[in-house]
Amino acid sequence: MRIDILTLFPEILESPLNYSILKRAKEKGLLQIFLHNIRDYAMNKHKQADDYAFGGGAGMVMMVEPIDLCISRLTAERHYDEILYLTPDGEKFTQRMANYLATKTHIMMLCGHYKGVDQRVRDHFITREVSVGDYVLSGGEIAASVIVDCAGRLIPGVLSDETSALMDSFQDNLLAPPVYTRPASYKGWKVPDVLLSGHATKIDEWRHQQSLERTRKLRPDLLEEEE
Ligand code: ADE
């Protein structure tokens, strides 16, 4: 998968996408991430990429031209399956959307800042507007890194143990069961006997039961959602 991210602040994205699983995904050649500084496409001598809002009001608006130039250059080179705009008023990002994105080959992401982008960018280029939650970040970069991290680990071949993604919270609308590692007893705090029993079926049943209980208690809304 190739992901192109358009941003006014590429530095914010450099570190979160270069460690752990994503680093391995890149090394395996399964994921490529390109950061594009929108300011590099600003035509005037001040490299200005934002301007005052028509009609007045506080806050700057990201200009249409530099974004058009950057997107058009990329779309001239390849077809993009989705061009996402990260914005708090977008569709809520979910595990389901991550699963969907993980099957794509070319994705572009535009990070908003200030008051957002000129509406004409949204009208003419964006295929999907996405929010990572009902709160306002100072820009779309952190949201983009959430989405890249989440979808990136789901690209086939990225996780060494394929089943580990299947066991994640939310994959089946259930929270994950509790996990334990050695020692089996610590300060008298014991690991549940069933996990030490070696009985695979019983362990599976116990885990499923725990998942259901946790979900009922902590996120009952998930059990009401349609598949
Ligand atoms: N930009 C600012 N807030 C955001 C959010 N919650 N999701 C996506 N992009 C954003």
C-alpha cells in the first residue's frame, strides 16, 4: 500500500509512522508513506498556503491552489482508491473502515489545519471525510497517524501472526479478553487456572465469555450495533 499525506506540518508525522509494526511493514515493502508539504506548492513568494476567510470571522483557511497543485500532480501519476480529508466533522473512523482501507493500494490523506480547507477542495477532490472522534485536534496530522497506524498493521503480511489481528478488540464488535504472562502467581495474585490447564477448547470458551462480559460492562453499545 502506498499512502501520500498532504500536510502543512510534515514533521508531526515523521516519528509516529517509523516505529514498531509500521517500521517493519515498510521494511518488508508492504507499506510506503510519502509526506508532502503543501507549502512547497504555494505559488507566491511568501509560500503562503492559507488566507483569511471570505465573509470574515476568526481563523485562516487553507487555500485551494496549493492543494490542487499537489493533488493533481499525484493523481496524474496514479489512480487513488480514496482521497481522505481528516476533519472533526467527518464520518467516524472505525475498525471496519481500517479493515476496508487495508485492502487498498493507493490512498491519499489531506490534513486540515486552522479553520479547515477551502470548501472547493472538499467538493472537487475528496472522496471521504473522516474524523477520529468527537473532539477537536489542532490539525489532521495526529488523526492521519491514527488511521495509518490502524490500517497499516492490517495490511496482509504485516503482522507475523495473522490471528493476532483477528483477536483484537472491535474486530467482532467485542472487546479483547484479559491476557496474562509469567509468573503464574505474583504477590499471591493468581492467573486464572483455566489458562494454565492446556485445554484449548476451554481456554477459547473462557476468553469468549470474558470478552462478552467485558463488552457488556464497558461498551454495551457495541453489542447493539449491527454487523
Ligand atoms: N482535525 C481536527 N480534529 C480532528 C478529528 N477529531 N478527526 C480528524 N481530523 C481532525
